[in-house]
Amino acid sequence: MSELYSEFLVKKESTFKDAMIKYGLIALTVVAVAAGLFVSPLIFLVAIGFGIACYFIIPKTDLEYEYLFVNGELDIDMIMSKSKRKRVKSLNITEADLVAPLNSHRMDYYNGNQKMKILDYSSGNPEHKRFAVIIRDAGAACKVIIEPDDTMANAIKNSAPSKVFLD
């Protein structure tokens, strides 16, 4: 039996919001440390709190997504700061309602649905060819945005040809 296997890594592009979070937290930590030195030693507790927030939040501003597709199963891992890996989503493509490019006419019905949960695991660049996977997640329709390369897109198409469109 022939196995369909493909993997691809996508780096999420930094946004202005990511930069503001990163540098804002660092600035608040520095200000709290300075205030702890010059105003009151109790403010060091606030500085420690900001330091802990930096430890947990700043890695989430430098993200990469790794897609692993094996025989109809698409696993999406989030890699934070090139050091921490976390499985964020596992999709069975045969259970999907539709897989198509975001700007495809096939997505018109789903793009108009304001109640649909959207999970974006792509670079965020609208110039790249991004796909939407419409799938049920906990009983509700969910749109998962991915950015596979051509090899992975063809492997996904071969696993469920009636549900996957590459136009």
C-alpha cells in the first residue's frame, strides 16, 4: 500500500502587535526594576511578575508551524522560539467538509459565516497561497487556515479528492 507522507514548516510573520507585546513587556520589566531600586523594594515583586510574564509570553511571539501529513491525518505543531514544541491540532482530512484556498469561490458560503471559529496556523501573509480546512470541532464548524507547499497540497488532494480543491 502506498503511503501519503509530507511535512512542511511555516514561519509566522511578526506583526506590529507581536512587537508591541514583546517590547512593551520588556520596558515594563525594566521600569519596575528601576522603580524597585529607587522608590521601594516592594516594587521588585511587580518586576518579578513582569519577568515571569516575559518568560511565558515572549516565546509565543516567535512562532513556526510544522505540518505533518500522513495517510489522511494532518498534525499541526506549534514551535515557539525554535525551542518548545506543542501539538495544537490534529485533523482527519476525510472528515473535513471542504479544503480549498481562502480566496476560492467554494469558500464563499463559509467566509460569510460570522459564528464560525477560525484557527490560523499560517504565516499570516495574504500574498501566500493559504488553504482553509472546514471541519467539525466539538460539534461546531471550524475553519482551520494552513499554508502547505505544493507537495503537501497534492498529497492532501490524493487522500480525499472529492473534498479537496487546489484552484
